[in-house]
Amino acid sequence: MKPVEIKKDIFWIGSVDWNRRNFHGYSVSHKGTTYNNFLIKDEKVTLIDTVAEEFWGTLQCNIANVLGKDAKIDYFVINHLEPDHAGCLAKAIEKYQPEKIYTSPMGQKAMMAHFHYKDWPVEVVPTGTEINIGSRNLQFIETRMLHWPDAMLTYCPEDKIAFTNDAFGQNWATSERFADEVERTTLERLMKEYYANIVLPYSAVVLKTLKALGEMNLDIDMICPDHGLLFRGKEDCEWVMNKYVEYAEQKPQNKAVIVYDTMWHSTEKMALAVATGLADYGVSVRVMCMKNNHHSEVMNEVMDAAAVIVGSPTHNNGILPLMADMMTYMKGLRPQNKIGAAIGSFGWSGECVKVLNQWLEDMSMEMVDPVKVKHVPTHDTMKQCYEQGKTIAEAIKAKLA
Ligand code: FEO
């Protein structure tokens, strides 16, 4: 994709990764992604972020497209050092020989740890620092843990643009550049998926950062994340910021997710009975077997659910490996405000629900009694599962009241 002038003399020069499905090695991006970066033509030509290393050729073409083949770039601003954004940094420094490289205090540390540089012209810009690049100023605001400790936001008051790096991103490879050019339901779903798998553990930081930004009274009419579509116009900027408040608050919906794995289908039968109990008492249910769902797809549903029911048969005195993967991933993302319950079948030792319960308790979930079945469920034990669904439905109703 060619550069796009998003405001006068400010260009999107990113790369579209159409076939990216494994995002960062742990989540699925069914619709690819983009690595957005930006070039500002002013007295001091300024590059904001780079792209993933495999797009170095594209980045050079895009820069030449805007500045000509003898392009000179005076300043680099590096908002985040993760390799999807800083992957071309060393090559770009060597080629364009910038006068200054601006990054946050933690960015400088991360830059050193990644690149072990000796003589780069790095200048640390803590929150509140402002630089002049000619007809514009750039202000820097650290946004630690959105998504790494080094993350920062760059704001240009003259153009009312916030370059937000990972914050407000979505994994969606498109030929369109702006959110108002694409279908909103899909955009919203992909924003939520990105948040659930990347940003969720830092929800408290999101709320604190948005509050601080609000108190700074920044006049923003364009938000440029480093992944996916950009947001233009005050209405869309407010829309995306409000979405982040909604996601970060993690207010549960009338929804339950049953996630399980099964060996000879006993735990699966139990899961379906719990689902029926929940649905009969008015809860919207998602039933997800780990053999057919990636852990990141499960988290997309868990994020706004009021209850999470986890199931596994006992396997080698523990739980099945796909459920161990799921529980590890879920705990790391620190979902809040959930009701939790465990189900599982067993043949002899029967540790499954004890192990699952411990995971749920570690996530501070409000616990409902587990159901455990020896070998194959009977009519009575299926009824116990149904009753567990009903009990969880009542707990959800009380929680949402
Ligand atoms: Fe898009 Fe934290 O990297």
C-alpha cells in the first residue's frame, strides 16, 4: 500500500501484513494486521515508529515515495520498542542517520537492551517534554504498560493528532486507512479482541491514563494507533476512547462461557448440561471446546462474560494439557469480576475439579460448587450439572442487579 497523507504533510507510511495469523506468538489474528508508522514533513522531517523487520523494503519505498530517493530524516520518535514497531530501527538509523532519536525513559532502557547500541543520538523525553520540529510541536506522554513499560504517546497540538502506538489498535489488514471507511461491527469486534488479548491485564492503567489525558484537556481530532484503522473526527476519537473505558471497567454482561476439553465425551456432556441450565434461566451461553478454539478466541468471549465455567477430565492426576494452556493464558490476562465454576469427569484419582478450582480462585473469582462425575454421567449427575447452570444463572442475576 502506498503512503496516505492523513493531514497536510503528515503521512501514514505503514505496512499491511495480510497473511499474519499468529500475532506476537500467542494470539490469533484472523484478519491479518497492519504496522502503522508515520512521517511528518516539516523543517525537521520526523519519523514516528518503524515497522516489523520483514517490511524494511516496504518502509524504504514508502519513505522514498514521500521524500524522494535521497530522503533525509532528522528526527525519529520511538513510542514503543516491541519488534513489530522497532523492528527496522537499527537499519533505519544506519540508512537515514537521524540527528536525534526521541524515546521515553523506559524506552531508552529497552532500546539499549534490544540493540546494545553505543553511539545512537538518543534523547530521553519524559512525560511533559515538548520538542519543536518547525511549524509543529510534539509533546510526549508516557503510557507505561500500554503495552510495555516503555510505551509513550506522541501528541501534536497544531494538528490535534495523538499517535498512540498499541493503544486503540486492532488486528485488521485493510486497504482502507480510516475507521469511518470500514464496517463498524467488525471494527468493534476486532478492537475488543485486541483489547482482550493484549491490553486486558493493564485495564487499571488504561483507566488512569485516560483520566490523566482527560485532565490535560488535549484537543484531539485524530487518533493514530500502530495497528489497524485510524480514527478521524472528534466523534470517532471520543467513540474509541469511550470503548476503552468500557473495556477497562470490565463490567460483566449477562453471559457465561463454558470452556472445556474432553477425553471420551463425559466432560463434554456435563458442559452441555450446564449450558442448558444457564440458558433455561436466561443467560447467554458460549460453549467452547479447546480442541476447536484457540485460547485467544476463548478470551474474546471471557472478557465481558459474568461467569466462566471450566471443565476437564482428570488426566495423570491433573487436567488435560489444552486446559492447562487455557488456564495459564487466562490467569495471565487477569480478567476481573467473574463468577467461576469447575466441572470434570474422572476414573480413579479425580483431581480435575480441585486443580481447576485453584486456578479460578487464583483469579479471585466468586466460586460456585464444582460438579465431578465418575467415568460417565448418569441422569442424576447430568441433573447436578443442569442445577449448577441454574445456580450460576442466579448468581449472575444477583451480580448484575
Ligand atoms: Fe504492537 Fe506491543 O506491540
